[in-house]
Amino acid sequence: MSRDNSTYKDSLNRSLDYVAELRIDDTLPSEVDLTQRLGISRTTVRAVLTHLHEIGVINWSGRAKTVLRKPKASDYYAKEETLSTSERVETQFMEFILGGDLKPGAILHESEMVRAFGASTSVLRECLIKFSRFGLIEKEPNRHWVLRGFTREFAIELFDVREMFELRAFQTLLDQGADSSGYARLVDLIGPHEEIIANIDAEYLSFPRLDEQFHRALTDGLGNRFVDDFYELVSVIFHYHYRWNKRDERERNHIAAQQHLDVIHAVQAGDKAKAMTLFQSHLNAARTTLLNSVTWDNES
């Protein structure tokens, strides 16, 4: 199987997440069971197991697949490499509207974007419809798409909704404690966070993926279809902002990783009040980071 395949890379990353939940010397289940757990083909499972064996995460001998070590951040493929066609087009679209000189009111030509993105018209149109639901762009009747602008007000409104969702999700996790579906996922992130912090000079570019894992561990626990739909947009916008401004990137990621770790330790200790205070402080910092990331469309 080609190692350039985004499906393979996504499968490997999810397999690493699964192994991270196990203990050293634990045994992985059968190939058939892994295909069901991960929702991938048996061929992909074998390719993943081969790679995990080659990098020393597991020892694969016959039917026995034993965990040798916990996955490291460097074992994962970058988020950009695991994107599906539609996800890749969404990222390209964000680069297109935020990386150029487009201003509110600019006309967006589908034919130009299809050529620039190397995507089909149907995939592009699906992307445009998705972003139009949040007011970022608008389709004029029988005419072109129009950019309404990624303004500071737009970002603030979007973050307000994100904050409401995440505070509700975090409070649910605190109320449920170790019985929460997100509790184990958060605790499992202690090791990856400690690794990034200890090796921040080499690993700080790996933080956006870890940041997404941290926040999705909370929101996935709500099991709310509307939150899930909203977070499809959040994953593009709030995690894309790491790429807008490289100034102080290492320091910002280092601070955010330590904030995550402090929150997880407070959750693990059962100190609800401290955990909520720390989490709110992290959200405040994340808001500031977002608002400082770009030159906004409504600012000179």
C-alpha cells in the first residue's frame, strides 16, 4: 500500500491512538477485530501493523502483537497528510480567502477555485455550501459566491459558541468523573503532552493535532449532533489559525500544552473547582491567540 495514501495515514494515526490506550506488554486483538474497531480493510490493517512493528511500537510475531512502547507525537502523520479530498479542499479554501488580498464583497469564482484546488466542482460546491451556513460566504441568486469576510466580529461570535459548547461539555465530564467517556481519553493524553513539553524545540509543530484531540475528547462526550456538526467548522478554523501567524509559535504552543496538562491533572485529582478555573483560563488564552493571529478584514 502506498504510504502517500491519506486513508492509510489516517488509519495509522487512529491505530496509534488505540495503542496509546493500552499498557506495555498488552496484546492487540486479531486482524479481524482491528478491521471492525478501526473501520478499515484487512489489507490496511496489515500495512499499519507492519509499520508499527518497524518503528518499534509493537512486536508482531505470528498472531501475537505485543505493545512495546507508547506512541510518540513523532510517530503520527501530520493532520494535513490525513485529510480526505473534502477536508483538503476546506483547508485550501481557508488558505485562499485568508492568505490572499481578498476583501469583504469579493467575488469567488467556482471555475477558478476548481482549477486552483485540483478538485471536482461537486466537492468544491459542497465546501462552499458548508461555509455559507455560517455566514462566511453567500451565494447571490443566479450569480457568484460573495465573500462576506472573516471579520473580528465573526471570529468572536464563533468563539462564543465554541466556549458555550466546551464549558457545557467540560462540566458534564467533571460531573461524571471517571465514568465520563472523555475522562480516559484526557488521561491518555498526559504522556503525549509531557513529551511535547519536554522536547518543545523539536515537537512544537506537533501541538495542533494534540490540541484537537484534547478538545474533541470533551465535545465528543456530549453526543450532540449539532455540536458535532459545528465542530467540523471549528476543526478547520480554530486549528487552522496555528498556521496564520508564526510569531512566537513555539512559546504559544508550549504554554497551551502546559495549560492542557494542568487541566488534565486537576481532572484526574478530582478537584472540580480547580479544573474548571484552569479550563476557563485556557479558553481565554485560546481566544486571545485566535484574535491575535490575523489581520482582520475589517481592520486597516
